[in-house]
Amino acid sequence: MKKIISGKVRDVFEVDERSLAIVTTDRISAFDVILGSVIPGKGVSLNLISNFWFSYTKDIIPNHILSTCLDDMPNYFNENASLYKDRTVLVKKLNMLPYEFIVRGYLFGNMWEAYKKGLPFCGQKLEGAYQQAQKLISPIITPSKKAAEGHDEYISFEQLSSEIGDSLAETLCQISLRLYERCYEYAEKCGLIIADTKFEFGYDEEGSLTLGDEIFTPDSSRFWDKSAYRVGESPKSFDKQFVRDWLIQENLNGKEPGPHLPSDIVARTSQIYEDCLHRLLPDLKR
């Protein structure tokens, strides 16, 4: 097997001309920098959460998952099961679209910063009076274009449509909203708010539009504790916002090489990912 990608979090192996094995590691990145510490158990939590959502939404759009069982993968993974169990998936190779479809249900992050300055964000300007972390009247899409190097670029829906066509842009936005609305309802019953999330899509070898990458994980979404949520405050997060806040506090955000995290930050972050997993999947048996 050939390792073809070693990303910020995932290692990708080519199994054959049609399939890949994706391993979700315990690496953590923030501000586009891989940090010097790993978060024990993080990869397992991310993988199990994403696998659940892929199964939960497969009637909305097909996804890239072929198998989550090591028995269906090359022997190497089974022979090293202690390293790869619960963190490895066999997936279809996809011809990925170079865009992320970000669904925002609440005003936070970059969009909040633009709103405070009275500026449009991705070609959209919010009307009315909003506070930080306030729920939007309805979720909106803020697409971004993936960059080969450096930061992805936020773009308007008009630019997206001009590059991929009106019909496909509209289809992908509608699918993204359907995915968000269904999973938002599930998470809310578990005491979690999905404030925002992102999706990536591609085409399989038959030319079918397919959902890829990861979905609704603490790395690709903002999860907030519903019981602690207050409009106007930065909510308690079940994601890596805890690490981002520490980096900002220490003036280490974006610094390379990625700094090592203190042991207490590592332990707390590991617990956050584990808590999110068990909130969403309380009956999970491993």
C-alpha cells in the first residue's frame, strides 16, 4: 500500500485504483498549523462520530464509505488492529470538487467579525440587530474555495455559480441545508447545538454526486452545550475552540512549528472529544 496523503489529521493510503483507506490520527491542528502534541483518543472519536452521521444521512445523498470493518481492508490494518481499530475506513476514490459548503445556523466566528464591522460576508450582508452566537432566522451557506497552499478563500454564491453552474451550485446548497437541518435536530435532542458545519462533495467513478471527507465532527463543526448556551456569549464548545482560545491567550496562534500543548490542555481536550462522542452516541459499544 502506498501512503498518498499525510494531512493535518488524516493519513490516506491507496488500496487499489478504486478505493482508499483513511486513518484518522490523534493529531490536532489550529489556525492551519499542526500542533506539536497529539490528543489521545481524538481520532477514534472523530471517526466514530463521522461514521454514524454518514449512515444517518445516506438517504439524502450517497457517501464515500465502503466499509468501517478492518476485515474488509488490507491485512496490514488487521495485523495492527490496536493502531487502526475504530479510526480507519475504506472509502471510494472520488473526484473531489475544490469547494467547502459551510452551513451557518448561528452568527459566530468570521461572519460575526464581518457583521460587527457592517461588512458583507461571502457576498451576504445580514440585516437587523444580532448579538454574538445568536441563532439566524434561517441557516445560510457561505462557500469557500480550497487552496492548494495557505488559507481557503471565502467566495460568494454568485462566484460559485459562475464556476460550477447555477444548477449544481443550487443542488449542493440544498443538500447541505437538508443535511444540516436533519442532524441539527438529532444533536439538539442530545443536548448539543450544531452552530455551523462544512461539507465536501465529489463524483464517484459512475459520475454520481457523493458526500466525502468527514461530516458533523468536532473538527468540521461547532458543537455547543445547549444547557450552557447564552446569546451574546462565546458558548461552551465540544470542539477544538478550547485549544484555539489557549493559543490566542498565549499569543501562539499561527506560530510554526506548531507549539506543544501543556498536559492539562491535552487532557481536557481529549475529554471534550470523548464527551461529544458519548453525548451523540450514548449507547455506543466498543
